[in-house]
Amino acid sequence: MKSVALLSASLALLVTVNAQGLIGGQNIFTAKVTDPEVIFALDGINDFFASQDDTNNRTFVKIVQATSQVVRGVIYRYKIEVSGGPNGNEICDVAVWSQPWLDDPSLKEQIVGGITCQAKQLLGVAPNEEQEALYAFEKFLNRRLFNIYYVRVKNQPDLEEESSNGEERFNFSNIEMAYTNCMKSTASALADAAALNRECPVDDDTEVQFTCSATVVKKGDSYTVKSHQC
């Protein structure tokens, strides 16, 4: 009986290690906004700002990085980009300690180590540059498609940024494209991205038609699509 119990305990440990990585080490993994720990982290970020008398509600933009560390439970460390702050988008570092087997609900998930947030433009890229690069890609793509209605980016795609020789390079992946209710002629005549967002938005329930990856280069005030695949 003791051997069976030890074997069961060993198997349980192996399952945990295989699922989360080696005990004690931090392992990079792909997190989703629907993960309970990510939702808890976002609530923690808003609580953090509320404690500083900042009542602007932060909303999820994307997960920049996520790691897991097996301890007595799992510590999930996130670098999350949020919007809604007075200074534009922010990058927040937050760690969530998950112990789902505990009876006390307040101990099942806990914020550990405090939360730090910094305006994205202070980290090297102004918030509007990413959107302007996507806007340039939308215009580029619509010039090449034989579609009647204007197609736009629906999601916040994955992004890797590079900077060299006076150029900013935006490497986008998993760009979800969806049709708007605007004719191409109407949308193309609008002055800028702000007007396009106002007049030709992508509804939340609009079906994604296809996904793309693209590299957009910014030099000076000009954005150029260097490569793409859809």
C-alpha cells in the first residue's frame, strides 16, 4: 500500500513538472487573456492604479512575455501591455502565485512581489507608432486586394520591434483581417487612421477572413511595408 501511495505521489509530481517545467526554474510559455491567472493579474493591475487614486480602467492589449516557475504551486510572471492610462499604453510587470488546491479562496491566487508599470513610450516606442505601422499595412493590403469592402486589422497582433541605422522595424505576426461595412473608395478617401477608426471600425462580432504576417519599416515619418504573407 505504501509503495502504491509513493508511486501515485511520484506520478503526480512528474505530471506537474512536465506541465510547468523543472521545479525552481522559470520557463517561458504562451499565455492567453482567458487564462484565470491573466484575468487575476489584470484585476491586480487595476487595483494597483486605484490604490494610487488613478481610476482610469486599464484594459488588456497583449501579453509581452510570460514565464512559469514551479514552487509550492506555480508562480506566473507576466509582462502585460494595457491601454486606458492618461499617458497612453503601459507595460506592467506582475507575478501571480497560484495554489488552486487551497480551501481559502483568497489564497488560491495571490499577487506577489508588487506591481510595476511604465508608459510604453518611455520604453523606446511611442504608442501610436505601432498603430501607424498597422494602418500602413492596411492601406498596402487594400491596394492589392480585389475586394469591394475595406479590410482592416481586427486584433492586436504579436509584435517584435527592432531599431538600427535610424530605422524602426515592426515585425507583426498573427494579424487577423476582417471586412468593414465601408466601401474601399469611401475608406481610402478618409484623411487618416483616426478618421478610419471613427467611420470604418471593425465590429467585435465580425468574422476573421484571413491572417497575415508583415514587416513594416519606419524611417522619419514614413512607413513602408517591406514584406508580408497572408
